Amino acid sequence: MEIFGVDIGGSGIKGAPVDLDKGDLAQERCKVLTPHPATPDAVADGVKQVVDHFGWTGPVGVTFPGVVTDGATIRTAANVDKGWIDTDARVLLGDRLGGLPVTVVNDADAAGVAEMHFGAGRHRKGTVIVLTFGTGIGSALFVDGVLVPNTELGHLELMGHDAEKRASSKAKEDHDLTWDEWARRVQKYLAHVEMLFSPELFVIGGGVSRKAHKFLPKIDGIRAEIVPAHLQNNAGIVGAAMRAATGV
């Protein structure tokens, strides 16, 4: 069974048909740059470009980097234009895609669901936290495999700032941090999250997960197991398609 997944990020909009039996992309993904400013209309155009690239005519799952309620309504927009707030993204994107059925989900929740079903969190019980490091820090919290949606733990305070302003992969680039310097910031962030939730497992996702060997070995003092995401930066696309397959 194939369903289309689209992952809207702060820097790129990427998507592809997903093989839901294998939990992997059925074709090589298409990616376009996220427009700036990332207004609803401009981003919708980017989503349409990605979907049209494949000539797709079925259901579409779309991730969004912020709180999403009822599979449709955007409540926060930290790394895109504030015009998204209170937008019914399901209606907006459905109209732009010519009436295709659209389901919208928080980006980290989508990545987390994919990792729990097909990846590093598979068969894991207890408390598992999936963290995606990119333009911001996304989070997905699971208790015995059940998602607690829209946790947004990237906005916890760390050293007087939003954690994602200090420890996201964008922060690494913006401040020209070495892997050692960035790993220390990530370690402080993980220690704070661990203090609050006491997870058994952290799964580290986002594009930087491809380079996990450069920073994960430098992190110590964390009691939880820490592993890189198996699906890496495709987890959001896979999770979006999974959500679209259920229609909620």
C-alpha cells in the first residue's frame, strides 16, 4: 500500500510516495526550498510542487513544524510565518491540491510514530522520547507505545533561551560550533528533558542523525539509552503517510 507523505521543515519541503508495508519511500523524494517568508499560501505552493512532481492523485499526509489539533488546525508557528496560527491547514492544502484528502500532523509526532513502528523505537515499552534536530528541535513522547501529541519540548528553557535556539542543528551552524561544543549543548538539553520525564530511550532524528557518530559518543552523564533514528530524515515523510492512511 502506498500513501503520499510531505514533510514541511524550516529549510525544505520534501515528499514522496511511501510503501507502508516496508516503512520506506517507494520512490526517491522530491525536495524544494521552504519559501521565506513561509506564509501559508507560499508553503502550500511548495507542497503542491512536490506532490505534482509525482502526479499523485490519492490521500496526502503533511507534517507541520508546530502544534496541530484535530489533524487540521495550526496552533503555533515558531519557525514559519505567524500567519499560520489558527489556519485550517487541511482545508488550505486540500484546496491547493485540487481536492485531494489531506491530513496534517505535527512534524516530530510524525517522525516519532514512524520510528516507533518501523525504526529505533520498535517493540520498546516504557517512556521513549524521539527528538528531531533541525531548524528547531521537535519532540515526540511515547508511553508504552502510545503518543502524547504536540509536546514541543524544543521550547523548554535552556540557559535562559528556548532550547532549540541553543541546541538545534541550526544553532550549531549559526554559531559555527564544533561537534564537541554542540554535543555539550545537546547533553545539557538531554539532561534537562531526562530530569523531567525519566525516559528509558532517546531516539535522535532529523538530518543530523546521519552524522550521529560525530556527536553521540561525546555525550555522557545521561542515564537513558541514546540511539540515532533508523529512518533518519525520512521519518517525517513516512509518519505523515501513516497518519494519512488512518485519515485522522
